[in-house]
Amino acid sequence: MHESDSTSGERMPQPRRLPRSTYRLQITPGFTLDDAASVVDYVRALGADWIYLSPLLAAEDGSDHGYDVTDHALVDPARGGGAALDRLVAAAREQGLGVLIDIVPNHVGVATPSANAWWWDVLTHGRESRYAEAFDVDWDAGDGKLVLPVLGSDDDAEFAAMTIDTDAAELAYYDHRFPLAPGSLDELSGDDDLQGEADATGRIRSVLERQHYTLVDWRRADAELNYRRFFAVNTLAGIRVEVPWVFEQSHEEIGRWVRDGLADGLRVDHPDGLADPGRYLADLARLTDGAPVWIEKILEGDEAMPPEWATVGTTGYDALAEVDRLFVDPNGREALEQAAAALEPGSAPAEPAWLDLIHGTKRGIADGILHAEVLRLARLLPELENAGLDLDARTDALGELLACFPVYRSYLPFGAEHLEESRAEAHRRRPDLAAAVDAVAGVLADPRHPAALRFQQTSGMVMAKGVEDTAFYRYTRLTSLTEVGADPSEFAVDPVDFHDRQAARQAGYPLSLTTLSTHDTKRGEDVRARISVLSEWTDGWTTTLAALHEKLPLGDVALENLIWQAVVGAWPASRERLQAYAEKAAREAGTSTTWTDPDAAFEARMHDAVDAVFDDSEIAAIVQRAVDAVTGAGFTNGLAAKLVQLTAPGVPDVYQGSELWELSLVDPDNRRPVDVGVRRELLGRLDDGWQPAVDESGAAKLLVTSRALRLRRDHPELFTRYLGVPAYGPAASHVVAFDRGGAITVATRLSLGLEAAGGWSDTVIRLPDAALVDVISGREWSGEVFVAELLADHPVALLAPLSAQSSQGAQPSRADGHAR
């Protein structure tokens, strides 16, 4: 028996609320916390259990994502401020919804120095600033100064563009403002603004020499930057939350959210950038008294997280990869590999092996935009000078180990085998470097060595930039597979393998989020669902690609393949959206143009090609034929993938608006405003008994989403286990079905192949003898059922005990169940 609070004098711990599903809302200056409060009734009606909010702390002016935090103590006024958060949470509580909030511990926004008090103070006082310890700066590498890569060049003309405001003690360079160190203007008079003087440039240089920062050509950042960033973004400076006071001050408001009941759980952005993610999660658990925490952790293959981490799971990219591959035809692999290569025989080799490609792209990142990080690592290994390894040799060995590292990072001693795997692979690829690799790897294996700590932070940066942001735009045989958290060398997953993976998820991380779309996905879930159909339509795609190449050759066949897949996958899309995507994709690929040195002629050809879809009737017809060929099967894939994701093990997350067809492309396209009014109206019609067709409106997806979410929310007892359910008959391989403990999911896969084979024929599935209702169609079933009859109305079914039907709202009039 438990003693009561009155007798023990201690407050009894309250059980933590855990979500059954989440619905992600992007809170922006254009969609504030008050706007979010106005849609929580819709979120509840849809069936979601928690709202899941993007970062809320004060961020750079105009930020639409909130990952560039400038003030940890303040809910962003542009997003509504603290009072609006109170109102949103009150509205959520009225609807019975929990609240999950995204937080950003790794970095802060420094694009506008004056907006970030910590950064401004460091610029003003340098190493003596009380906040200097908060930033991860290699002061010695900058001769005691912060290196700020903001100039257009290092020419005198740039300094001529600068002015000094002696009253404010600030330097202005175009829109940039920087503080001046105390005493650095002593030689100037109070009314001397250094404008209109012949020697102004020289005097400005003189003033700058006395600052705690140095302004340099932005191109020098790759090799000379001396502060840790978020990946290669100069305007996001890393902070050291491993320092106790930095953690406390940067998390005071976050802790208040949990203590005051404003947040039930937290989502942690980019934990791999932290010095010690495990320790950070332990600190967060202490701060929040064990509130549930999800982490944005990318797992490679069968990689596991350290078991002691205080987290209930990841944000779901691992689940996304598994679901997508369930709807890819393995028989299409070879034909798609050759489709682009066939366009220019003799000059365009078949797509390179994935591991060879990413080794090259990762090495390019280590030697390029993240070279400053590698050099900093090399400087942490001075003891190897005695072994004959100068700075260049150490840098080369580190670059090779980073390029060969098989996962995002290790957490020594956990994951030490990955370092050994990297060492062995570096030996294979660079036998000339074996001795240096061994010497460097020997030091990196010691968890106590500063270089080992920093290598772990750096390897994830190299992986993300080299793979997600480069190789994914070059490896284009089937672009639905090049998604965040996915390994495109794994082409397809069959139902047996899928069942094994879901059983493992149920056993290991049953509260891990699952997702199909996020604010960071390269393509919306239904773009990928349509593109995956190309694995079944390989002859058609090969012909389509060849016809487009003949009319609009770009001289980069891999990129052509990527762009045309995006056009077909996202159609109908506006000219502006497709042009923006093509430009971003081409520059990320870096094969024919780049961000830093755009090839104007190539980009003009590329933009002309996209324009032709809208302006050239012949090109438009080629694209439309492809769209017509794959759209129906794409709808089937989209409905099936959504139902599988919503009902499989884990906590399903629905990204804002994706309850209708999600045809967005990479950010910022996928952060466009969502028309909730349209969704409200359609949901009301569904609840009145409307059974929509599977068509462009997406209403069928809204039906599937709402029925699955409501069943999970209202009947969690039906989702307590995982068992694959077999089908029998000639089309059994086109069924994926599983029993979650009373709720049974049945979905169609590879529908073009199914149609080509003559349909379901007498394929059957065996259900329990007790009557079940398909909460999507409202029809009842039991025993052995023909799949053709079960899926006559929709390509999916979600079966549950009859008692569960009451939670679904009004139901259509039922036809007789065709059970046998």
C-alpha cells in the first residue's frame, strides 16, 4: 500500500502522459500560436492525441523555422509570445490534447549579432566575455579573435563600405552591425563618424585591428572559421550545453514549460552535434522530472542507440525508410539504374556504387566546406608530430576516417566498432595512408581525448552534408529512396522483412515516433509514393526520360532524371515551385553548378527545361502521359503507406496538412501555409457518411487518416502487439497485413503489377471468426475473406471489433459484408 501525501509528507509522483499520436504544426510569424489555438479543435476532430510544435523561442527576425534561436529566455514575440502560448495550451487542454515542443540545444542564431545578447557580448569583450565559455571557439586559431566571414572580399573596397558610429560604438557594413570593444575608439572624437575622410578606410582598418573579431571574405570560412557551427551554416553558432551554467540558462524557459504544465514532452533537435548527447539527455531528464523526450537521431541500418539514453525514441526517419521501401518493386532496380546512363552511351556510366559515391562526397565535404573543422581536429593531435605526422598528414588521415565513417557518429565507448570499421575501410581505400590512419585512429579511440570528442561531433556533420545534402541529389535512379534517414542502396523491403522490423520496433522502442513527412524531408510523402511507382513502370519511365532528354538535354543526365521525377511526382505544381526546387537541387548536387559559383549557362538551360513543361505543348504532353500512367498507383501507394505508418508500432506523427495529398518538395516548399478550412469542410462531410472516391481531392486520404488516428486514440488496447497476417493465393505478395492486438491493417502494394497479373483473383486473407468492422468503409467481415471484396472500395482496410466503431463518427450505410 502507498502512504498518502498527508502521512508521508511527500508528493506522490504522477504518471506521465504519453501520446498515442501527434500532429506537427509549424509556428511562424505568419501562423502564430494564436492561429494554432484556432485549429486545435480540428486536430482533435481529426483524431490526433497531441499537438507537436516547432521551436518557439525568440529567433532571427523573419525566421519561418525557429531553429535560429537568439534568446533562450523568451517565447518569440513574432510567433505570439508567452501569453499566446498560454492561450494555445489552454485551448489544447480543452480539447484533451497533449503538447510536444521542439527545442534546439546545439546552436543559436548569430546572423544579427545585436539580436543575440550572448554573441554581442562575446564580440564586444572577446575571451574575457562572461559568455565566451558558452561558444565553442578555437581562439588560438584566430590569433585571439573570432573569425567572421561576412565580407564580399578582402579588398579595400569592402572597408570603404564600412562606417563607424562613435556614439553607439558600433561598426556598420551594409546591413551588418558589430559592436566595438571598450576603449577602441579612444583616438576618435565624439562626433567623428569616419565618413567623407580621405583616410577613412585606413582608420577603419586601424579600429578593426583593435576588436575581438576579424571580418574576412566569406569564402575563407571553409578553412579559417574558428567557431563550431550547425553543419556549414555560418550564421548558426554552436553552444556548449555540456557547461552547467550554459545548460541552465539556455533551458530555464524550457524547464518552466514542463513544470507549469505547458509542455508534456520535448523533441530535441540535432543531438549529434552535442559534445555528449547522453549526458545532455540525463540533464534534460533531471530538469523536467523525466518528461518524455524524442530525439532527431538518424540511425543507419541496424544501428542502435545507447541503451542508457533518457529518451523514448527517435523522431521517425527510420520508420519512414521502412514504409517507403515496402511499396517499391525490387524487379525494377536494374532497369532504373540504366535509364539515365542509356541517354548518353559511352559518356555517362551506370550510377556508381552507393558507398563509393558517398565516400567521394563526404571526402569532398571534409576537404571543402567543413575543412576548418578538420583542421581544428588536426590541431588537437600535436602529440603525433613526434610520430612524423605533420599537420597536413594528420588532416589527410582525419578526412579519410570521416569519409569512411559508416554512421553519423559514435558515443564512445559505445559505437567503438564504427571507428574500427572506418579505419579498416580507410586502409582499403588509401593504403598509402595506413600508418597515419592507424596513429590518428588510435588517439580517437580514447574517449577522454579532446580530439576523440570533437571527431564524434564532426563525423555527423560530414555525413549530413556529404550524404543528405549532396549524394542524395546525385544518386537519382529512384529518388523516393533518397530521403533523410534512408539508405538508397537498399532498394526495396518485402513484407516478411517489414514484419520482422516492426516486431523489433514494438519490442525495443514502442514509443518512438513514426513519420512520412517532416519539415526536413526532401519530398512530401505522396511525391515519394508516386515516384516509387516508377519501379513498376520502368519501360515507360525509360521512354519518357529519353524523350525529354532528346528535346531538352542539360548535359547532366543524373540531374535530368532527378528533376523530371520531381516534376512527375509533384504534379500539378506551379512554375515557381518547380523552378525553385530545380535550382536548389542542382546546386546541392554540385555537379554542374554550385551555390558558391553558379554556372549561369547551365542554370539557364535548366530553367528553360522547367519552363517548357508550361510553355511547350509537346513537352507538356510527355510529362502528362507519365503523370497519367503513375498517378492512380501513386494514390494507392499513398493511402497504403499512410495507413501502415499510422497503425504500425510507434507513435504516428502527421505533418501539418498531410492528411490530404502531400505533394511538397524540399524546404521551404514543405513549409507553405496549410488551408485548414478545406480540411475542416471535407472532414465534416466524411463524418456525415460521405465515401469519397480515390481522386485528386485527397479526401480518401483524409478518411483513412482520421479513422486510423481516432481508433488509436480511443482504443489503445487494440495496438499492444505486432503480428504479421499472411494472405494466400496468386496475389498474396501484393498484400501487407498485420494485427496490432485487435486492430488489423490490410493494404495493397505494387498495384501496377497486381493489375498486370489480372487482379486479386481468389487471393484470401483469414480473419478472426468474431465480426470485425472496417472503420474506413463501415463494412463488416469475419473468417476467410476474398481480398478483392475486402478492398473493393479502397485499396486499404482497417479492421476492428464492432465496439470500436462508435469512435469514428457517423458511418455510411453498410453494404452486406462479403465474408465466407
